[in-house]
Amino acid sequence: MHNAIVSSKRPPRWALAGGGVVAAVAFAVYVWGGYAGGWSWTGLSSQVTLWDWLEGLALPVTVALLPLMLRHRERLHRRHKAAALLGLVVFAALVLAGYLVPMSWTGFTGNTLWDWLGLALLPAVVATSTLWHAPPRWTARHVGLLTSGTVLAGVLVALGYLVPWTWTGFTGNTAWDWIKLLLLPILLPIFVVPRLVRASERWATAPPP
């Protein structure tokens, strides 16, 4: 009875598929009208680069996908991880080409490591937060990996300021800037996501009323 009630509240698959197709077509028309059709109301033009799209969509998309990742985090297979790794490699190659060629439509040229941290750190944490698990028992290997990562990050930051390495974009950023950059990405996986995981597990295993 409970399953029937729950399933009756869910829209049929054909409705979800149809809505997805309509949304995709509408988005394609919007993009075509902005870039090719010259529709000024879209706000799109050759001046709107891939970097601008990433700034606008990276965090909303990852937040929208978080419930799906919470629900299916235990069902990830090797092919899912391989697909994610392939996507990361392709994107890294695109970023490299955007700087080296350079490809102006990417908008990557001129953006420093600090800019990338501001753009991608929080979405990356949100996207991977459901995969983070504290080890059941801390070993020397875990401590060594954590210590090595912390030391390498500290050395990179120090050299960015002291050398200085202009590509890092660290020069001029104060401690307050670092707090604003790191506070939410640190708090989210430590305090927010574990509570969401426990809440989703309680909801999934709750007996029917």
C-alpha cells in the first residue's frame, strides 16, 4: 500500500522524458538565438565565454545533482568511476589547450589558480562529498597522505606569495580572502553532508505508516 502511494506521487516516466526534451530544446534555441541569431535579450554573444558559463552553472548543477548522488552513491560501479575520470581528463585537456593555443572562446587565458579555486573548489567538494568516508581506523598511511597533502598545499601557497608566482594569483589575497574561499568547502563535507546522508538513509529505511 505504501509503495502504491509513493509511486502514485511520482510523475510517469514519459512525462519526465518529455519535460527533459522540451527543456533541452528550449535551451538549445536560447543558445542558438544568443550566439548565432543575435537575440540581445538572451545576454549571449561572443563575449560570453565558457568561463562565464562555468561561473554561472557549475555550482547550481552540482547542487541540483546532490540528491541524486545521495540516493545512488552506493550503486556506483567501476564504469561510472571510469566515465568520471575520462570526463575529468577531457576537461583538463580542454583547459590546457585553452591556455596554450590559446582558444579565446574558452575565456581561460588570464585566469589564475586563485580564480580556478574560486570557481571550482566548492562545486568539486559538492560533487564528490558523498564519496568521502572517514577511515574506520586511522593508520600511518592515512596520516602520511593527509600530512603530505597539507604540506604540499602549504608550500605551494608560500611560494605563490614569496617568489612570487604570478600564475597562482595569491599575491594580494589576505587571510580574510582565504577564509571566504575555504570556509564553506571545509564545513560542507564535515557537517552538512553527513547529516544529509543519515537523513536520506533514515528516509529510505523508514517503515511504511
